[in-house]
Amino acid sequence: MTADKPPYRIPTMPEIRALPWNGYSVASTFAGCGGSSTGYRMAGYRVLYANECVEAAADSYRANAAPYTHVDTRDIRTVTAPDILEICGLERGQLDLFDGSPPCDSFSTAGMRDRGWGKVKTYSGTTQRTDDLTWEFVRLLEGLAPRVFVMENVSGLLKGKAKGYFIEMMRSLKAAGYTVGCRLLDAQWLGVAQARQRAIFVGVRNDLAGVAPPAHPLPLPYNYTVRDAFPHIAQIGTSTSHDVFAAHGRDVASTLRPSDSQASPTIMGSGPNKGAGIVVDDPATLEQLRAIHNTSGAPGWSVGDFTDRAAPTVTTWSHHYQVDGSEITHDPETGQDLRIGKHAIGPEAARLNPGQVSGKYQSLIRADLERPSPTVTASAGSVATAGVVAPSALRKFTLGELRAICGFPPDFVLTGSYQDRWNRLGLAVPPMMMCHIAGTVRDAILTRLDEEAARGRAAG
């Protein structure tokens, strides 16, 4: 790990809660388990309102929500803009940011695409039509008139027959009174150890866009690999480096300190409180880690437990990781047996090289330790179902590993079965990805608007 590439670390929920408010508020729709909302919180925002009608997803959202967040589980088709404004205590035009991730399986390159358009079907444990929900987002956007909106969808929206939907979406968003930009962003270049492309729409209200037009984050100059993300395999093949991981499931240890650099791409809290966020450091030694940990003095900040025990080892593809002398065969949280050898996909997975996609099962791919994980799809949570599998063991990922490669805090609470929890993570926007998007919106748009307004008041 070089100075140009900080260690892979997602802040914990207590650290996120301890971040200072950046002065800006968010209302979120199609909020899922809270992937986008957690990213906004990482960037210092307050999420005042979240709508999620899938009760299983709302359960996970509530388990991690801030006490000031109102979680609304009504069908969004019944929600009105005045409802949201009343809950947030705001007037029309006062909301800083309106967020939404309308269900996108109708446009996903992994799904039926146009064969499923206009049809009612099963979605995340419910039965509904999903390809029309963007227009519900637009309806609320018109009623709320926020300063900025961010809308997320799958990359498939920009491909093939779905381009017609994309054009109609852009027309509707612009007709609602916004200057809109859309870019295809990849999570692996925004601090997440997973290759995951998403179409990100950013809109600025027309009366404000002349001061601060839509902006998207620039890619980082590095990406993270599966080896970077998983604590229990980070030291494999290294005989001289310290093992700074206390146990399987713990996040990658790193230093946390008050930021003294506004230019760092890993600052997670700023706005009016620029310089007061958290920045990831690159420690040179274990002693340096301990010293910073012992002198940081910040409530709720921790760099984990450090030991000098021997690093875990891995043997061959047909065996499992060794962690404290024990094989990983079951998920520690749910007890789910993760071994795939007894299922039809097992023998095929055993033949795959790192990073190789199966020719027999289109979705089956073996992760590569030295690359970002392939995209985690929501439907692959069944152990017998083809999807991304562990890089050096005939098994599916543990939920702790999934959180790591999906950019979630290591202590983010998920509810339901193993398959339910996988589904929640597979549908979510990676929080660290959204943190970078939200940080750009904060600094390039909202802060600029406030600064310009302040200059106007001073001049007047």
C-alpha cells in the first residue's frame, strides 16, 4: 500500500454518527436498506426523510437510521410533495437535495430488459410494475422544487432499446425545471472494491444552474482489490508485514484523524465544516497506528485491535481460508452454509481461473484477489445460484465480505435471512460511491450557491 493509495477502510456507523452536519438536508426515495442514505451521511448530510415500501428493506433501513430520519413505508404512488415537506419542516424550494433510486431491474443488462417492460412482476418480495416509477420521482421533484436532485439507475438504461426510456427521463427531468447532467460512473473508481457501473443523474434547479451547474465526481487515481477489502486475506503471501487484523469480519485497520487537507479525495465531511471530517491515512508501521490511536482523543473513533499474531494463510482453490485455524464454511451472522461444491455450480466454479466467467452459467464468475470484485447482483444470494463466488474457496461470500466489497460499514445492520441480506446489498448503491457523489454535489454546487448568495447579500 503506497502513500497514493490509502488502506481500504469504510467508516463504522458510530464514526458516521459522530460526523458534524455539513448544513445540508436530504429527502430520499426508493431508499432500500439505506445505501445512498449512508453515503450522504458519510458526506455530512442529514437525511430527514426516506421512503421505502418494501418492508424487509425498511427493516434494515430503520436499524441504521439516524433518530431524526422519518422512514415512510407507503407506496410512493400515494406519497405527495406536501407530505414530505411537512415531515421535513420545509417550504417548497427549501430542500437542499432530493434523492432517488427508482427500481431498475427492468433496464438491467442482467435481466429481461424490454421483455418485462410494462408488466407487473415480482420485485424484492413484492409484486408491482417497476419501469414506471421514475415518473413518480419526477412528480415529487416538481412538487418539492429542491435546489438539487440526484437520481441513480443501472448502466443498462443507456444501452440498446432502453435508450428511449433514457431520452424520456431526461425530457421529463428538464421539463420539471432542472438543468440535468448524466454520467456513467463505476464504483471501483470511487473508493469501492467492486466493479459496478451506475447511471447518475444530477440536476440543478434552472434559477440556480447559472451559478453552479450539475457536477459529477472525478475518478480516483487508484482502485481497490478484493485482497485490499478482506481483512482475513489481506496479508496472504506476505511474510514480513504486520497482521493488524484482530479477527475475521473486522474492517481493515487504518488511522483516523481530523482532516487537515481540504484537497484529500477521502474527506467525508465538509461543507460549512470543511476540514472537520474524517480522512484515511496510510500508516507506515503498527507502532504508528497504535500511537495515533492512543492520542486521537476523538469520541467514537477507533483504529481497531492490533495484534502481532501470524497472518492467516490460504492453501488451494479446493480448500477454504484459514482464519485463526478455522475454515470459513458458514456465514458467521446467519449460520448459512456457504459451500457450493454440492450444488450444480460447484464443479463448474472449481474449473474457473481467477476473474474467469463461466461458459456454462453466464452469471457465474470467480473473483480475483488482485482485482475489484465483479458486480454483486441481487439475485445471487442463494448458495445454489450462479453469481460471483469467493476467489480461493468453493463458497459464497460471507455477509462481512459482502459489506466490504459493497462499500458498506462493517457494522451496518442487515435483517432477514442470508439470501435476504445479500439481496439488500445487491440492490443498494454502494455508500462509499454515493459519498463521493454527495461530496461533489456539496462542494461544487450547494456550497458554491451559498457562497454566491452570501456575496450578493454583502454587496446589497
